[in-house]
Amino acid sequence: MASNSTNSKSHYEVTYADLPLHCPTPEMSKWNSHPRVFLPIEKTGKAKCPYCGAEYVLTDFDPEHVGGH
């Protein structure tokens, strides 16, 4: 995932390597962020943060994917 120090994006692409997914992500600024919330993206390949509305898409989504990230 690319760096986003201003937290200005509203759409993010992630991979299984980025899981477990939480918002804000490690690449985002912490000084102006909401509390960390973990987002369940594994089952559908999509998730939306309830705090900031950021949308995440699992680019290598595989509905058959099981276990370990």
C-alpha cells in the first residue's frame, strides 16, 4: 500500500499481505486520525471504515482463500 501521510484518499487497494486490515493504516498520519478500527475484508473483498468512510478493496481477493494471510 502506498504512503498517505495526509489521510486525504477515500479509496485504498490492499492485498492479503496487508492483513489484518485496520483504519487508519500504518502508512497514514496518526496525529489527525480517528481511533484504530479493524475491518473485516476477507469474506467479501471490500470494506468501509465506519469512522471516515474510506473504502478498501482487496485486489487479490479469492473467495476460496483460507487461513493465514
